Amino acid sequence: MEQKGNWLTAKEAAGYLGVHVKTLYELCEVGGLRHTRLTDRPGAKLRFQPMWLDEFLTERSQVNNFS
């Protein structure tokens, strides 16, 4: 995965999370996934920091207690 600095494209971020790009966009709209939009226009390209993706996963992780 080629990176420009630490910023990931939507396709790279989806791969990082192991989800489809469409799912990534849905998470941005309704799931609170932090991202940067390059312009204010609809359909603008999004960029992500790996740290933001890690935080998103950590916030949603669940501990299963099988006792």
C-alpha cells in the first residue's frame, strides 16, 4: 500500500479496515469515522490518518467474557 505521507485514500483506508469502500463511506456519514474531505463539494475525495482508523476500531471493540 503506497502512502503519501501518512494520509490514506478511501480505497487504502477500506483495505486497512477490511471493509468495502462503500461501507467506508457509510461509516463516514453515519458511523462517526473521522476523515478529511478535500473540498466541500458532494463526492469530494476523502483522506484518512491510520491513527484515526485505529481509534475507530478501538472505540468499537468489545470484550467477550465467556465465564
